[in-house]
Amino acid sequence: MSTIVDAPEAYFSRFVRKDDPLLQELEMEAETEHIPIVGPVVGELLYVLSRAIGARSILELGTATGYSAIFLGRACASNAGSLTTLELDPALAARARKNLERAGLENRANVICGDALAHLPRIEGAFDFIFMDIEKAAYLHALPECYRLLRRGGLLVADNVAFPDADRFNQAIFSDSRWRSVPLFAFLPKHSPERDALCLALRC
Ligand SMILES: C[S@@+](CC[C@H](N)C(=O)[O-])C[C@H]1O[C@@H](n2cnc3c(N)ncnc32)[C@H](O)[C@@H]1O
């Protein structure tokens, strides 16, 4: 009978990238200040997915210090595209702008300060990729706008869907034939929290 490796968490932690000083600084800062960020595995996943679909236009809901925005901005940059990212907290939005500038992405990323739910109706699509990472109870309310703003065949990734507050979102997207979605429960090193789920959804 085959079985998986012993201590899979320790084993897979060996495959986490640690080669970017700026990202490592932001990871340490997030740990010290208890800022919930996606961490290096989900960051890399966002990069891989957005590059894989050739995303040129990316929207992020929930910037914090710009950690995930750096992965998304870099993916955009390699496709000569751009990132729009929304953050409620003005101090965090200012920090994210600085960090994106340090990453050399100031001409690729636009940080908008405001409530994503209030701002979304004012945005025009079509985006190739949307990453949703705001308070989980808001996911359900943001879903119709994500549908409107994504192009057909575009990808929605929602973080932290293992939280009870995301339950109504999980139920809604799973039962809506306009989306093909898969919730992925996983061990995610340095993600906040490390055992959590992401929803990957294709807009049909
Ligand atoms: C989990 S953190 C985002 C982390 C970031 N995506 C990363 O991984 O680097 C969630 C952020 O969303 C912001 N936020 C919460 N509700 C929001 C809303 N309605 N509109 C915009 N931003 C919101 C919070 O201020 C917080 O900075």
C-alpha cells in the first residue's frame, strides 16, 4: 500500500521560496504586526495561475501592505498588464504603495483606498483575474460584481474560504452554474492561518 511522506508539513516547508529579501521582510513584518497575508505558497500560486492564463488585467480586493499585490503585479508585468488593488485602511494603502514602488511596480499597480463593496460598481471590466481577500462576510456581496467584472473564462480566487463567515459564499458559488468552482483545503506554510482553503472559480 502506498502512503504519503512522513511529516508532510515539514517536508513541504522545504519547498517554500526564500529568495526574495523584500517579500521576506514583509513576511516578518506581517508576523510581528499580526497582519494576515497570504504567505509565500499562496503568493506563488497567485503568480503561477495569473501567468498561466496570461492575465493582463488583475483586480485585487484587500491589499494590506501589498505582499500579495507584489506577486500579482509581477505576473502582470511579465504580460505587460496592470493591477488594480483596493484597500480600506489609508495607512495600509500608503504602505502598499511604498512596497510596490520598492518592487519596481509603481507603473503597473494602482492602489485605490476605499471600501471595495462601495467601489466595485464604479469599476469597469473586463479583468482576466480577480483575487478576493477582504473580510469574509463580504465575499457573498462582492460575488455579483466579480461576475460582472471578469471576462468569460477569467479566474476568481478567494482566500480564507475555510472561515465560517465564507460559508454563504461557498454555497452560492458552488451551486451557481455560471461558475465552475473548486474549494481547495490545504496546508499553506506562512499563510494566515496555515490550514485554510482557497476557492478557485472559472467564470463561465
Ligand atoms: C487578509 S488582508 C489582505 C492581505 C493581502 N491580500 C496579502 O496577502 O498581502 C485583508 C485586507 O482587506 C482590507 N479590507 C477589509 N475589508 C475591506 C473592504 N470592504 N474593502 C477594502 N479593503 C478591505 C483590510 O483592511 C485588510 O488590509
